[in-house]
Amino acid sequence: MKDILLQGTPGHPQVDAIVQKVVQVYENAFPGKIAAYYIEGSYADQTYLHTSDIDLTIVFRSPFADTTARNVVEQTWTSKQVGTQEVDITVVDEASLREGVHPSMKLGSRLIYGQDVCSLYPLLSIEAWTRDRMQAAYWLLVNVYQRRIPVQLALTFPSPADEFYGYTNRTLRLPDGREVPCTRNLVRTTGWAATALLALQAGQYVGRKRDCVRLYRDHIGDEWTALLEDIIVSCRDQWRYLIPDAHHARKHLRELCERTLQFERHFLLFYKSYLLKQFRSAEQEDVRFAIWLQEQLPLDDVEVATALQTLAR
């Protein structure tokens, strides 16, 4: 077993040890098949909190046989995970990078082990990035909150009877091992929607999560800017993703969740318009992917249904 010497460590002893262990596990499981390991998110730009996840992207040299094979690879660490620090692993193959590297990897990651293959390939085109983010944001706001299918444009709260309307359904593992509700999904879904709108409306990339709200304010600056800023300042910076105990703080979090539903509805109006344009795209891959996603998570809308019927004929 060869020693793993990290190249660009996160700079936190406990996290460094976990990352080193992840690399060791993957090197043992897939010898010679991995080109590089990158760390992204808050540990890449040194803005991490004690409740932050570790975001790793692993670049394989050859394409995966299918989605199932990719999922198995992504779960390799899960079965061997130690400690309480959560690790989110994304795997890509080098061939996909030749088509364009995601901004979070190209602009906001740090190489920690292997060859810097990311620098060899171009940034994903803004058109491809827009498609990726618009479809991903739609998928996320439906799936992470387990919303009803078909999806209504007049979206409803994930759990209307819950104190925070279902937006705190994700749990966070504390250092003592306890699992507690947190606001990570709230921060994540609103951030992804904002990133998608930045690509669509302003042609802007978001390479680092911490830049999202600033870019939204600078390039869009609409009535939702204050909400997005408040979610980051309150949920991430003040409460560290945890649910606050104080009554006034809980009241504020509930108000944020109420406003979030209106922002999601705002996003869905843009998504519907974008989806209809995708159906008319000259790029057949765009059309196929839009149809596939609607088959999985149909939007309950007459115009969308009519467009799908037209394509079917």
C-alpha cells in the first residue's frame, strides 16, 4: 500500500486526515484508473465552518459503463466512512472534461492529489452550463423536498404543517454523533436556482458558492436579492446551518422559508419558458434531455404538455 501525500491540503488537520483516507480508499479500489482528486466548496477557498461538508471531485481516466457503474463508484467511500465529517463525492471521467469543465471545478477547486487534468481542458460553454443548471435546479427543488408529481407552477410548501414548511428536512451530523435537522437544503436549493438564473439571464458562471449572491446582486439585482443574501447571512454565517433555539431567530427562519416558496415559483416561471425553448432546440441532445426529465418529473402545464405531444408526433 503506497503512502498518500496530499498536494494542496485543506489546511485543517482533521479534514486533511479524512481526505487522505478517501484518496487511499479509492486508490486501493481502482488502482491506476484515477487521474486526479480535487476539493471544492468552502474547504477549497478556506471559508469552511465546523458544520461544512467536504466536497470532493474524483476524475477517472476512462468513461463509466453506465449510470449504475458511476453510482457504485460514488458510493465506494460511504461503506468505509469513518468519523462524523460528511464527505460529498462526485466522480467524472476525463473524456467528459474535454467537452468542457464545470465552473465549480475549473474556477473554484484545488488539486489535492494526482495530475492537474482540469487545466488541460476548456471551461464548459455558457449554453451548456445554463442547460445543466436550469435542469439541475428544477430537479433539486422537486426531489430534495419530495414534492408531488406532476409539479405545479403554483408550487406549495414541501410540508405545510411543519414549523419550517419542510425546508429543514436534511439532517446534519454533530461532532458527538447526533443527527439534527439543518438548513443545508434551504441554502442549497435557493443557491442552485440563483446560479441557474444567473446563467440564463446574465450569462454568468458561478465558480464558487460564496460568489453566488454577490454575482446575483451585481448582474440581476431584483426583488429576490435580499432574500438570497439573508439566507446566506442567517442560515450559514450566523446559525452555521443549525436550527436556532431563540424564539426570534426561529421566527426569522420561518419567514425566510415563507419567502423561499415565492422565489421557487419565480424560478419555475423562468424554467417553463426555458423548457419550451429547449423543446425547439436545434440540438437534439438538448431536446432528448428535456423530454427525459419531463418524463421523470412532469410539469403540470398545458403549454408544456402540448409541446410534448407535438414532439411525439
